[in-house]
Amino acid sequence: MPIKQIDGKISGSISSPPSMSGSLSRNGNLSGNISMPVGGEKNYERLSHKPRINGVELIGDKSIEALGVETLTNMEIKSIFDNVFKGGI
């Protein structure tokens, strides 16, 4: 990381990702740039650390049952709604 002092400014840079450069002037002004590489794996199937739901990795088409999510009947939904929003009517 080269650091220089020119005309009362201290400046430096780091070139490995992320790349950063900047300077600090005598009067305390700090200025600089940070650049992050964009890109990486573009094929979802080849990604590492894919998201999971209930421990099931999200690859391909998964049904709600395959994800271990319990479904509710319309009556169960209505009962929850009534208890929460209508005070248990």
C-alpha cells in the first residue's frame, strides 16, 4: 500500500479487491474512492451457500410441502383472522 505526502496531503491506495484510494489534506478534508468488483457466478445452480427454508436447499421447483411448510385451510385462516382482528369473535 503506497502512501505519499504531497503538498501537505497524505494519500494512498490499496489495489486488491475492493480497490480503495484517497487522501487526507492538512485542513482535515478526507476524499477517496472505493470500487467493488461486480460479477461472480451467474448460474444459480453452481452457487455455493444457496438459501434454505427449513433446511431444504432452494434448487429447482419445490412445493410448499417439500419445504416443510404447513398449509392452512380457509377455515383455519378465517379463525386466525377473527382472533387477531376481531377480538376472537
